[in-house]
Amino acid sequence: MINLIPPVVRKSIVTEYWIRVASVWLFIVAVAATAVVFLSLPVYVLVSSQVDVYAQSAAEATERVTEYDLSAGALVRANVMAQKVFELREVEKFSTIVASIEALQGSDIVIDGFEFARQENSLAPVQVTGRAATRQALSDFRESLLSQESISDVILPISNLAKDRDIQFSVSITFKEPQ
């Protein structure tokens, strides 16, 4: 029957037919795309909210790790300090040294001052300054210091013995290393 239609009209009918076919297919594709969008929208919302939850959880974990690093550093510093305090328990204290030297001074010796220092885990030589009534009292003080078992050497400069009475002196006391 299409053969009975003139060719010009026939061409116009075929063109209109393909336009209608294309528009129907485009309409079907549009309806399917709209359905896919509406069906995937809940999935998108769910995935977005889960991403936010995981991001928040990761931020909290990072915060906890930071706190751990901070507390671990503080713990290490506290451990180092505790170790130093433990080591200092074995080091002789200045107050006991002062007390032992003052106990040996006698009535003719007046101690004016002390100079203390530490070397690593031991005492550096202690400088004791003072006045002695006589040369003999100063010599006796030196001998009594040397008789102590914790003292290895007492250095009394010769210049301190130049005067016979009312002598200003400076003595360097070296202690034995703790065993």
C-alpha cells in the first residue's frame, strides 16, 4: 500500500515515522533515567551519611592517637626523672658533708663557707674557707679531716700557714669515689 503513495509524500511519512520512533525511545530512556535517579537517591543519602560517620570516627581515633603520643612522651620524661631521682639516692648529700666537716672543726676553727660541685655521679673537691686561731689548730683540723674514711685528700696551701695566729684559710677536700 505504501507503493500507491506518491514518493514525496512517502518520504515525509517515513521521516515522521522515524521522528516518532526516536521521540518514543527518548521518552522511554528519560522515564528509565528518572526511575534510576529516584531509586538510587536513598542509597546516595545512606552512603553520604556513612562517610560522615566514618570521617568523624577517624577524627576521634586521630585525637586519641595524639593524646596517646602526648601521654607516652610525658611518661617517658617522668621515667627519666624517676631514674635520675633513683640515681641521686645513692649520691652523698651536701648536708651530710657539711655536718661531718662542722663536727670536726673544734673550738679554734671557725668555718665561713663551703663551695660544692658535682662531677657526673660524684662530688667535686669541696672548698672550705674559714679562720683558725693558731697554725697548730689548722694542722689538727687537716689531720682530723684526713682520718675520715670518706675523704681521700685534703689540700692545704702553704700560704695558709704563713701567719702564726688568726689565719684565714682555704682547704680543698677530695672525697673517695662511691663503690
